[in-house]
Amino acid sequence: MGKSQILEMLEAHNYKELKEVLESMHPVDIVEILEELDKKQMILIFRLLAKEEAAEVFTDMNSDKREDLINALTDSELEEVMEEMYVDDTVDVLEEMPANVVDRLLLATDEETRVKINALLQYPEDSAGSIMNVEYISLRREMTVADAILKIRQVGINKETIYTCYVTEKRHLIGMVDVKELLTAGESRRIEEIMDENVLYARTLDDQEDVAKTIKKYGLIAIPIIDHENCLVGIVTVDDAMLVLQDETTEDISIMAGVSPNEDSYFGTSIFKHAGNRTPWLMLLMLSATVTGEILGYYEEAMAVMPVLITFIPMLMGTGGNCGSQSSTLIIRGLAVGEIQFKDIFRVIFKEIRIALVVSMMLAFVNGIRIYIMYGQNMMLSVALGLTMIAVVVMAKCIGCTLPLLAKKLGLDPAIMAAPLITTILDTCTILVYFNIVTTFFGI
Amino acid sequence: MGKSQILEMLEAHNYKELKEVLESMHPVDIVEILEELDKKQMILIFRLLAKEEAAEVFTDMNSDKREDLINALTDSELEEVMEEMYVDDTVDVLEEMPANVVDRLLLATDEETRVKINALLQYPEDSAGSIMNVEYISLRREMTVADAILKIRQVGINKETIYTCYVTEKRHLIGMVDVKELLTAGESRRIEEIMDENVLYARTLDDQEDVAKTIKKYGLIAIPIIDHENCLVGIVTVDDAMLVLQDETTEDISIMAGVSPNEDSYFGTSIFKHAGNRTPWLMLLMLSATVTGEILGYYEEAMAVMPVLITFIPMLMGTGGNCGSQSSTLIIRGLAVGEIQFKDIFRVIFKEIRIALVVSMMLAFVNGIRIYIMYGQNMMLSVALGLTMIAVVVMAKCIGCTLPLLAKKLGLDPAIMAAPLITTILDTCTILVYFNIVTTFFGI
């Protein structure tokens, strides 16, 4: 069902049919359509949604639209929406809102939920605690399978995930049982007989990215989260983990392009915010590049004697930069997915040097032939440029693979060592190597 | 439990204890340790694993190590391992193996499984069919909830995912029921009363990346896959989707750095394979850069008249390249996560131009002051470089944001329009803009 059909029904005041259509749609798709409508239409349609659906739509929409909605809804409408939301989603919503709106939203929730929300709001922004879900099924070791299924029946419908139940004793996590096992075990067996005591867990203050990686690595649907007293306080589910990983990758990719990361979408970010995210790196790199310029100026005389030397500069600088960023990018990604660690540094450098030798000889050969043909069969020039090419590529690959590993070791984000910075550093090095080789070679 | 402790037990022939330790470990962690051991040790430890664990370890390990293992195991040992593996995992294993090994592995599976395997092997490499799981629970509409739970109890233990059951009629998918609902609904209710008829599904030939994105978008645990006759033939689960998305991102990042993507890990790829993945782009870019060089040579005279012009070249080329790659990277990522589409092209260009104006004026201002101070308070030079900077940044951002969108429209991977190519294209444009402005300005 597309946007145009929905608008048609809205304009025809065909609310009954529209309501039915909306009920059959997935909340995610409704959000997509609502975000393209104007404020008035959006609010009209939102009011037609069933309670549960409204809560999901409210959770999924972007923060600007949500603020419009909050301003338009009455307190009792807002209360109804909040009642249907999961506590962790409520917290996510609150974290993005201005203080006066937060107050209004908190007034619209009941006392018990408010206590839970306040507890979750305490966790640092990127911690596991901030994305965990406080609703899960906990069982006791002495329960039978039948008891457990009965408990799930009674409370399960309100939980986002009930496929893994956690067994606790005085709030400490002592085991877990998959619903799969509950369903296939005999009804009279006791939980402690079938529970798995080897439970993977994370802590409230762990980095959310690490927790998401654990979920991915072990193929989990959820991971339990314990606090500093080792008490079970929540779970992080696989769908949240997927979003965390996507955001972290987007952040890495931004940094790799010399753009400060940004939580909002491309279009959701203002011109000035975009400019602010991009200018610092550009400024730094622009000023660093003047060093290369000064060095180039220093070799003015050599270029006056042999003007042809100028024409090879873009090619050498380009190739050096590209070689370096190939290596740094592969290492940055390898670090991000956990394939490479700092302890591998010498293995990496040795590997990159060998790769650089193979690559550079091919490049030097092709380039040598081109120069030989284009510049009056000047063999000396071909050889000088060939040697420069080999030196530049080997240097570029060494620097390109080493800097991200060093950054990691120093506790910096390896992604800052991607193309922009590497390229600027290599530009200077390339010019130095180039002119040192050619001035020696041609005695200028 | 670390590698060193395991090796100690192995050397002390303390097999009984080692076996117990291995049983308490997660297969993923065992794989990590095995991959660091030598062949003989690896095979010894593998033989100590319990059957089910052995199958999981065998599935998770990298293909080189797996081949070593296959060569070492007897036919009956291999048969035992294969029996415990899920069909989709078997297919993944087979796809990476040389033909003679595949024959040996197929001989080690029973007739029924072999038929399933052969069917799965038919699907194209990146299709949903190739990663789907053929084991799932199907229910009939006339079953009661009690019948359904009974069925899950009987067959469920062998299925990788039983949390969503699919309702079929003559093999056609007509609805789905979450195990959550089965547990919370009355036992005598019929499946057709509680099933959800709005089922999201994908087709066997759909791109696996699209299927993974659907799973992420809707927060699913699994999605059913139907064939060309609309019959349900399998499911794709969230853990496989996460791996697909990670691989696709790694592929994108590789391409963005001018490296042909590669399914193996960094260390798992040979020197020559690495060189082969990197050289084509470098060669192409190196040869393209000669165009920039030639153009630079063309302005030799201008530089002879005003040698200071040379010193600004690295800064202008660097800034142009960085600006362009900032824009192209953000657009490529926006396209990858579905935030930006081709139809947004004019909105994007308009936005980038405004961003470019803000950014370039800041850069031009800082740079102008620097030049004014460093080059004998030459106001003309400051202004000429300021104008060049603004022109270069605006041009870089326009080209940087447009090319990935055009690539997408033409059915190419937008990631090829990242830093390396953009930078090379922009180098030429920057030189042209720069010398056109300064030669006009200073009448040279």
C-alpha cells in the first residue's frame, strides 16, 4: 500500500477503510509513509492507528517528526501511547528529546515504569545498559517445565523476547533455558536439570559495540546483562545489536572520509552541522599540505633544470596515496571485525612489504614503458621513475598498515588513519623520495 | 580457557579432563583456538569433541583448516560429523571445497540429505536460496494450539529456529505463528484463528543482501523463502543475515579503497592474491594521473614566471580530493543503508553546494590570512587563492555527490566512486580551475 493511496483515502474521508489498511501494514512501513507527509496529515493518520501499532510507529519515527507529534497530542493520548511502549524504547525516545518534552512524557507514565526509566537513563550513552531491555522472563531452578510454560503464558505476551529464559537465584544469573528446550523437554522435569549453566553475559557498563559483536560472533538472539553486583538487570536483543553495528560502521566510514560522525541521517542534518563536521579535518589537512608545498618549492631549481619532472608529480602522489589508503583501509576493517590485532603488527608489515614489491614492480614496468615511448626513449628517466615508484609504494604500504595499528594501540580510533590523513602524510614523503632519487640520478 | 592451558593438557595426555573442558566451551571459541594450532594438534583435539560440538566447529572453521581436517578424518568419522550438520551449513562447506573433496563429503551423507543438498547447490551464489535453511516448522491451519506444540515437541529439537512457525496449505505459505503466541493462546484454539496472514517473505532468487536488509529493517528473527511456484522452501535466519551484512560492508569498504573485494580474511589471502586485488585500480589511476601531469606540464611557463604557484598545488589538490571524497563517502553510505535514493539527486546537489559554500569560505579565509602573512602581504595572491579554493571545493562536492548516484542509476556499485577515483578525477579538474583563475588574475 503506497503513500498516494493512503492520501487518497484520507482526502476522501474514508477513515474506516484507511484504518483497516493501516492495521494490515507493518509499523516500519507506516513510519516510512508518515515521514513523507506534512504535519497535519501525519497527525491525522497517527490518530487512526490501533494502540499497539501507534506505540511502535512512535518508537520508530525520527526525532523531529516525533516532536511534532508530541506537541500535537493531548496528554491522555500521549499516555496511551507510552503505556504500550517497551521501557527501553521509551528511554531511547527520551534521550533525544528536549527537557520540557521529557517532563511531559514522564508525567504520562505510571510510577513503576518511571522508576525503571530513571534507572536506565543513568547509564552512559554507549553502554550496554543504555540499550538493554528490562523486560525478560526469569525462572527459578526448582520450577518444573510445566511451571515455566505456565509462567510464560501469564506474563510472556508483554515481553519483547521470550525465547531465552534466564534462571536466577537471589537476582543472580545462574543459568538459561531456551524456549526450544522447554517445549521439547518432559513437563515434569525441573529447570535446574535442563538449564545451561554456561551463560554468556555482558555488563551494564560494557561498550554497546562489544556487546553487539558478541551477539554476532556467537549467533545469539539475546544476551543477558548483569550489573556491578552481578544481578541480572536486562537483556540486549539481536535486532538492537544489528542497529548498533550498522551505526558503528557508518561512524567508522565517516571518520575514514574525514567527517566527524553524526547520529542523524544525511538529510536530517543541517547545512551548518554538515559544514561543522567536515571543516576541521579539511582545515588540518589543508594546513598540513602547505608543508608539501614548501618542500616542492624547495626543489624549484631542479624543476627549472628539468621541467619534465613536474609532470610526474600527480602520478606519484596519487599512486602513493592510493597504495597507502588501500593498506590502511584493509587494516582498519580487519581491526573492526576482529580479524587483525595489534600483536600482528610485524606479520602485517612483512606481508605488506612483500605485496608492495609485487605491486610496485608491475606499476614500475608499465610506467617505464610509457615513459620510454612518450619521452624520446630516455632510458635513464624510465629507470629513475621506476625506482621512485618502487620506493614510494613500499613506503606507502608500510606507513599505511602501521598507522592504524599504532592508533589502536594508543587507544585512538584506527579509522582516523584512513585515506585523508594517510594521503596527506604520504604526499610529503613521496615528494622527498622522488626529488632525492632524481637529483642524485641526474646530478642536479 | 586459553590456548596454552589446552595445549598443556594435550601434552600431558590428560584427555579426560581436556574433553570435559572442551564440552563446557562454546564452539566459536574452540574454533578460534584450533585455528592457531598446528595440523596435528588440531586433529587430535577435534577428535576429542562431542559429536554435535564437532559438527559446529567443523562448520565455523576457515576453509583451509577444514580441508586439512577432511584429509585427516576417516570416512566414518566424516560421516558422523556430516550427520550432525544442518543442511544449509553443509552446502556452505561444499561450496568452498575442491571437487574431489565434495564427492567424498557427499558420499558421507545419506540419500535424503543428498537430494536436499543438491537442490540448494543449484541456487546462484549471492541468492537467498544459497543461504537459506531448509529446516523449519510448518503447521496446518486446522491444527489446534495443542497439536502445534506437540508437533514442535516431536520435531523441534532438530531445527535451528523454531520461534516462528509457518502455516502452509499445499506447500503454499498462508500465514505464520510466533511460538510466543502459541504459548500464550488457549490450547484448543485453532492455528487459523491465531495466525498472522500478513507474512513478510522473500524469494529464492532475491539478492541475499536485500533479504538481510529486510530482516534488519523489520527486526525479524527469520524470514520465509518461497520459490517460483510460491511454495515455501526454507527460511533465512537473523544470524546469517548479520554475517551477510558484515561481508557486504567489508566488500563496500574494500571497493571504496580501490581494492577488489575478497571473501577470505586478510591473513588468509596470499601475497599474489592481495597484489592482484590491488594492482588493477592502481594501474588505472596511475595512468589517469598522467593526464593531470600533462596538464601541469602545459602550465610550465606560468610556473616559470611565478614559481610560487607550484607551492599551492599540493594543498589545492589535497583539499579538492578530500572534499570530494567526504561527499562521495557520505552518499555511498547513505545509498547502502537506504537513506538516500537516486531520486534525491537534486536535493543532494543543492545541499552539497550550500555546504560547500560554507566550508570553502572558512577554508579560503584561513588560507588567505596565511598567504598574506607568509608571502609578503600580497593581497592579490590571497584573493586569487581564495577564489580558487571556493571554486575547487564547490566543484569537488558537486562531483563527489553526483558520481555515486549516477553509478547507482547505471547499475554499477556506487562504492567504486569513492576516494581513489574521485580524487584522481578531481586532481585534473583542480589543476585546470587553479591555472585558469591565476593566469587570468595575474595576466600570465
